[in-house]
Amino acid sequence: MRSLVAFLMIGGGFSIFYAVTTAVLISVLHTPPFWTSVTVFTACVPPAFLAQQHLAFRAKKLRQHAFLIYAATQIFGIALVSTITTRFVTYDIFWDTIIMGVTVAINAIVGFLIGRFVTFNPVE
């Protein structure tokens, strides 16, 4: 349970950092939205990986290509959330909140399970 709480805190913290940083760069500095989002997201992956490794999963030994697995999981996650949230928007705040909330929750659960049983679980 401790690792799940730490996982959610780390993921939530990096999500807030990503959202605020991207919003500021786009709205204040007028940077290109797509490339700003990609750049900030990419910059968050290595420190989030290290935080998950040391704080959430406390992994001392990693499987080969653990970082690549983590990065692929993150890319899949943002692609899933982006696809769902852009394809199934209803413009009704209640249903859009449900759709986005369920999508983000599924992404978090899948990310945790992949982290727990694959990325940060070394092969003996």
C-alpha cells in the first residue's frame, strides 16, 4: 500500500508540475503548444523515473532496459489519455469529468502495475 501511495504522490506531483509549467510557457511566453508539451513532458520522465525507483518501489537493482520500459509506459499513457480526451469530448462538464477521470485512473492503475511487476521488478 505504501508503494501505491508514493507512486500516486510522485505521479501527481509531476503531473501538476507538467501542467503548470506547460501552461505558463504557452500562455506567458507564447511558446508553441505542441512542442512545449512534448518538451516539458520529456523533461519530466527521467526525474520521475528516479523518484519512482527510489521512493515508490525502492528498487535497488533494475532489470535491463528499465528506463526504456518506463519511458514507453509514460508515452503510451499520455497517448491514451490524449486520444480518449480528444475523441470522446461531450462538452458537458459532468460527462467530460467522468470520461477524463476514468481515463486517468485507468492509466494510473496500468502504470502502477507495469512499474510494480515489470519495470522495477528485476529478473533474477
